[in-house]
Amino acid sequence: MSKNIFAVFITVLTVATLLLNACAPQLTQLEQVRQDGELRVVTRESPTTYYSSPYGNAGLEYELINAFADYLGVKTSIKTDNNIDRILSKIESGKAHIAAAGLTITEGRKQRVRFTPAYQHITQQVIYRTGVPKPESIEDLINSHIEVSSNSSHAETLHELQQEWPELTWDENAQIKSTELMNMVAEQLIDFTIVNSNEAALQRRYHPELRVAFDISDALGLAWAMQKTGDNSLYNEAVKFFNTYKEEGKLDLLLAKHYGHIRKYNYAGTPTYLRHIKQRMTRYQSMFEEAANRNNIDWYLLAAISYQESNWDPHAISPTGVRGIMMLTQSTAKQLGVTKRTDVKQSIDGGARYLSSLYDRFDGVAEPDRTWLTLASYNVGFGHVKDARMLTEQRGGNPNQWADVKESLPLLRQRKWYKKTQYGYARGHEPVRYVENIRSYYDILRWQYEMAEERTSSTNTLAFNSPVL
């Protein structure tokens, strides 16, 4: 009898629990994310979204999504997928809360997901290779080999254009990224591709033979994609975040951080740089590597600085008397114990030690800003950078962020500003350009070596494909 009573008790308890759960208010999506402490994000690997850098994971989307997670008070769980259709499917199914993947807002995609406010605007551009006639219009693309990524906004644009130009044809590839498509144009495997203008600006630094033919679209917004659902809580919070992020000027700073160094990049100088990598780097590579290792520096960065300083010319000399492959001043060389500035080994070693000493003085500044401030100091002197950081703080900026400090450095040319500083007048626009150039030289040098390593791993000497000059 007691067993029957116990069974009845368990049944009643179970039913009561179910009823209570049914009556309990359901958590909104935002409340659920906060309760779980995790924001699930899907992105794609790209120089414009998410990638691995010497400083760890990086990318505009990576920083933006982490800023939103901090705003919510949660952590991120980031998964990557380079297939756009699968990315959108993960949002539709609720497997991910947000797709932060550099997605263009298009009418076709709006049928599947909803987009947050755009954080950036781009155009779609036709990319071609020098040596062939430049296409001037859609008609010039007909009867050509065009290839784009499957389910991409570029494919969607081509489908729309095909309504007016039925003869327009192209191939779609589900397994390839925009960067690889640009490589294929450079290697003459296809005639044309279409990429977003931000991607084109970054990738063209690596391929001096590539050109932009024309814009194939009007300005289009890039935004996060979220699930279409009656629960607007997380979406509304994302909209609120973007509005605040923009109003506080943080979005402009983030865009400047990731694209500022290429806005005035001299693409015409890339062929010369690639030729110098091939012809000169083999002489000095081991010296850069050894000096960098001794001073805990990325040797690609040390070499990029040297190229900006001297074009890897050990006999270079400036009108002001700085000289050698690292262009050391006489006083700096004396402090470092460099007895002959035109001695390549001494100059590289001295430059590495000087760079390391400057880096140590920015203790507490996060990467990569610490590196950019160090580079500016190598060019204009630590004192002037210190002055610029002080002005940055007075103007309401962050003295630990390069994007803010680079706005203050040119002010050191103006009397009303430099008279307030300790170290006085400086040609403050020069370190800004200096840092931007080195960032691109670094990216190109590292990319060249990584590509070479993929082509051959059997020798210690890297064999580069000869650039078309």
C-alpha cells in the first residue's frame, strides 16, 4: 500500500512541476543569452572579418562582436564557415545568434535573415589583370571567364544584371574565397572576378598586376545577420549597441584602425618592393632574424622598418645625416655602441635594440597599438609621441590608441599646439605616414613568405615567383 501512495506522490509532484514550468514566464532571447553567458557567432576567415595575427585573433568583425559581447556582459563563442549559404542557414535555424561575416545587405538575403544597421559601406568592383584591355562596361564582360563565390552578393548582382544582358555568363564556386579569386585573376586562370571594395583595397597590395575596372554596384551596406523571429529582444539590443557605438565615435576609430593604413597606399610602388624582396632580402634575412630573436621582435616587422628607412640599402644617407640600412642618427648609434652605421650587421642589431627599448616604454598599452606607437617613436622620437599622446588626452581621445594619437601628431606642426608641449615642434604628419607604410610593407612581406613556404618546404632558401614588372 505504501508503494502505491509513493507512486501517486511522485506522479503528482511531476505533474505539478510541469504545470509550474508551463506557467513560468519564458525567457526572451536576450535574457537567455545573458543567463547562458554566451553569444554564439558565426563568421568567415578573411582579412576584412576574422583572421589570426601575430597578436592573436584579429579582424574588424572580431573586434566588433567582442565589443558587443562586452556590452552585453557575456563571452563569445565564435565558429567559422566560409560558405555563405551555410552561414545564413545557421542563423535561420538558430544555431548561431549572429552572423558577423562581412555580409552585404541584399534583397535576396533579407528574405532569409534580418540585418542590423550597416557598420560600413562598400561597392562591388570588377577586378582585372594588367596586360589585357580594361573592361569599361558590362558589355565588355560578355564572353569572358568570370568567377565568383556561390551564394555571394556578387552572384546576386550578376543575376540582376543578366536580366538586361542575357548573354552575360559566369561560374560560381562554393569552395573559394574572394582572396583566392583575386589570386586566380593575377595568375591568369580566370579573366575577371568581383569583390567588395574593402577587400580589393587590401588584396591589391599583394598583386601589383591587379586593377579595379569599375564599380558594378552602388554603395551597399555591410551588417550583421540575425534570425527572423517574433522575439526582438537581442536584435533591439544590437541596434542600440550600434547606435551608441557610432555616436561615441568608436566605429570610426575601428574602421580607421583596420583601413586607415591603406587609404593612401601607393600601389604603384609594390612592384619595386616585390623586386627588392626577391633581389635583396636573401642577403640580409638571417641578420634580421638573428637580431629580432635576440630582442624578441617579429623579424618581418624589423625588415619592414628597414625597407621604409632605406629600401634595404646599407649605404643610404639622408640630408640630415642619418645613414645605414636602419638609418640610425649619429647620437643614437653612439648610445647603442654602433661604431659604423654602414655596417649592415651593426646597423640591424642596433636598430633592433633601439626598437625594443622604445617598445618597453609603452608598457601597459595593448597590441597592436603598442607596436604602432613604437614605430612612430622610431621615426619622430619618443618625446614627440609623448607630446602627441598628451594632446590626444586633452582633446578627449585615448592616448593608448593609435587611431586617436595619429590625429594629434600632425598638430605638432602648428604653433598653437606645439607651444603647449614639452618637446615642441615636429613634422607630425611624417610618423603617421611612416607607420601606415610599414604596416603595408609588413603585410606584403609576411604574405610573400607564407606563399613561398606553401610552394616549397624542402629548402631553407625561399623561392619566390618572379613578379610581373
